[in-house]
Amino acid sequence: MSQPIDPDISKSMTLPSRFYTENESFREIVSSFGNCWHFAAHRSQLEGASSIPLNHMEAMVGEAMALTISEEVRCLSNVCTHRGMILVTEKCNSSSIKCGYHGRTFGLDGCFKNMPEFGGVKDFPSAQDNLPEFPIMEWKGMIFTGISPSRYNSVFNVMDERIGWMPIDEFRHDESRHRSYEIDANWALYVDNYLEGFHIPFVHGDLHDALDYDSYSTELFEGGVLQIGIAKGDEDTFDLPDSSPDFGKRVAAYYYWLFPGVMLNFYPWGLSVNLVIPISVKRTKIVYHGFVWDESKLGKGAGGNLDKVEEEDQDIVEATQRGVSSSSYDRGRYSTTRETGVHHFHRMLFEDG
């Protein structure tokens, strides 16, 4: 796909509206997502389980997947090799995977184990009767997967250099912080909105009161964007170690976005993971997962009322979808100081996967 975004942000026009409104453009972009790493789960979500379905991956990359846990964590196809039935439909703790349609059974390593009424079938079983396995990447207790992920492997090193001091692998999954929303907007519009703090004074009054807008910064890296929110007044901040490149700053939040739709929001209380899942060209699902580090800091600072911030963002994004669908709009211009993350994202959409 040709690159419609000028590398010079001061000259560039924004993304043409057809990428938010036309099915063909939507399908062309989303078809490349199998080459990317996607958040699967945090280790704390796997406790007490032998397998969990990854329902969001089916929408992201067109493959039904499940994580299994025995001697090691694996990402397997969640489709029975007999007739294509979905295998794991909920978190469970069993020593095997059994199809609820005709009883075909697999080990947690994906290998075929047995099948009723197949005694007369020739050349059975074969390797084709095992469940295909997908690559995984684990970083500080966070598990990522994809069909054949090859893009932007360096993002984990970038995060490690900045926040590797955090005991992220010790964070605990908090089911009460789980949220799931569907909005009438293109997935890329939701990402656009996330990647700039430009709108904070106009849309998020409470968040604006917690953050020093003039000190808000955006850093670009291959495969993602980091936004750093600096606390205003006596709002909660990280207790940064001397080894941190931000030591001495009053950091209230680290907002990481990883292409295409993983948002890792680190606050003094822990981590909020937002997954942006395209459903159709004008419909998107947002899934929140929460992982707590310090319960005493919940409800405070920049990460204090995420439900309110989310509601405000959804209203803005849905209204913008209506606007970009108008025949009177096609493209705008970027702020060279506040929309560098959006410009970076738009250029990444047209890089070769």
C-alpha cells in the first residue's frame, strides 16, 4: 500500500477519511495484524487454570487461540482438528482438552490423544490431528502472541530500558477492573485519540487537574509510542529508583501504545491494559484488564477514575467518526507539538509488515 503520510509532520496531511470509513481500506490494514505481537494475558490470569480462551485474538488476527499451561505456557489453535469446533470456551483446570462436539481429546501440548469411534480410520492419527501452535513472547510476566509475529520485536527492549525496574511480573490480576465496551467508531480513531494529550484540557477536566499539561511529553520508538504524564500539585507519583531515566521527575503515568492496538497504562497503583479490537470498519471493541501493584494507591491520581475518562473518550471518538464520514471532510493537518504520536501511527500503517 502506498504511503500517503509525509514523513515531515510540518508538511503532512492527516490520514485520508477513507481509512476510517471504507471496507476495502479497513480489510487491507487489518489483514496484516497477524505479523504483530498482541497481548494475550498476564501470568496472574493463568493461576488455577490449565487453559484459557483468547477470544480477542479471533477478532484481531482471524484465528481462534487458547493459552495452555503445563510445564510451559503455549498458545494453541482453539479449533478441533476433527470438524472445526471451538475447544476451550472458558477458563478451566483440566489435564487435557476435550472437544464438546464429538469427544476428541488433546494434551495441553496440543498433541492428539484419543477419539471415539475412529477405530477403522486408516493412517490415523497423523501430525495433522495435532493442534497447531503459535509463537509466544513473555516479558515480565506479560504474554504476547500472534500468527507469525515478526514486526517490532524491539518494543520489549525499549520498555525494559524505561520501566524494567517495575516488578510487573508480581502484579495481581483484579477481575473487578475488567471492562468491555463496543463503540460506533473505527479502531484507528480510538488509537488516534489515545496517542495525543492535546485533547486533555478540553475533554478530561479531572485528568487535566491531575496532570501538568505543559510538561506532558511524547516519545516515539519503532513499533510504538510512549506518553509521560507529570503530576500536578501533590497528586500520586511513582517512587522512581536512581536507575530510572526519569529519576527526579514527578511521573504520574506511563502510557505505552504498541502497534496496532495494545495500550499499557502504568500508574503508581499498577497497570491497566486496553485492547483495541476492530470488529468492522465502523465498530470497535475495547477490553480493559487491571493488574494491581499497590492497593493503597487505587483511586488516586491520573489513574484514579478510568471509567470516567473512558466514557469521555468514547463520546469524542464516536462524534469524530460521524465527522470523518461526512462528504465535507477528507484530511486535516497535524500539530507539530502535540500530535507527533498520531503522525507516527499513521506512517506505521503503511510500513511493510
